Amino acid sequence: MEPRVEPDALESATLSYREALRLALREEMARDERVFLIGEELRVFGGAYKVLAGLLEEFGPERVIETPVAEHGLLAEVVDLRSLRPLDMETVTESVARTNRAVLVEEGWPSYGVTAELAARIQHASSEDLDAPVERVGSAEFPLPYAKNLETAALPNEERICEAVLASLGISGR
């Protein structure tokens, strides 16, 4: 194993590309408990080129997750419903059959909205294909604010969508 380089020593240290990646990942995992690693052969081989060596021991199996990537939905399929009437449920059910999951996103409120109806239809038509509950992401449940920063915070965003995807995989993103 390569010697561990502490951040204070970086001013005069020369790092290999592998060690620089490992140090950056370690810093982020130490800084934010929501950061985790997921992939193939992370625990046995330390990841590709042993970049992740030592991180399992330091952060534990809850944050360094060994899983065949292709078998756990990390390759996403996006279905953009161009119209709601007629609703193309055939395309939706084919996607659920391939992925075994559904994460629905809309800018409206999730309660009583389009995603609520779509979730009900997916559950009815594809219940045998689903490996997890249908996840939904929508706007915050209050009138949309006029101030741009508040409007941005109220609308679906990357963080909330990622949390829903992780929830559909049975991984806590919080």
C-alpha cells in the first residue's frame, strides 16, 4: 500500500494520480457523511487501480458499498412524457419492466398531481415488475415563491432527485 499523505503535507509532497484521487475522496467522505462509494470490486481489490484502498477500513461497509453496478439500476432510463393525453403507458411499463423501478419528477406538487396519477397507474400495470415503491419528486407543498432563490429551492432539484433514486435502490441518501 502506498504511504498515506496527510493534507498538511501537500504543499511539498509529490502525489501520484492514484493517491491524489484517494485523498480527494477521503476528504469528501470525512467532510460529508452523505458521500458514499458504490461499485464493483471495491472491497476486495480497492477499486480500479486500488484508488480506494483503505477507505473501507476507515469509513465502513455502510459507505463503501460493494455491488455489481449494472444489477442495481445505476444506469438510468429516462422517459419524457411529451403529452399526458393520450398517455403512453406502454412506453412507461416497458421501461419499468427493464429497470424494475420508477422515479417520477414533475414541477407541480406531488400531492394530487400528475405523478400521483402516474404512480397509481404504474403500480397497477407493473406491480410484478417493481422491485421498490415508486418514488416521486415535486415542488415543495406551498405556493411557488416569487423570489428567484426561493423559487429555485422549492422546485425539484438534482439533490432531491438523487435522494429519490437512492431511496428506490434501498440506499439512504441522507
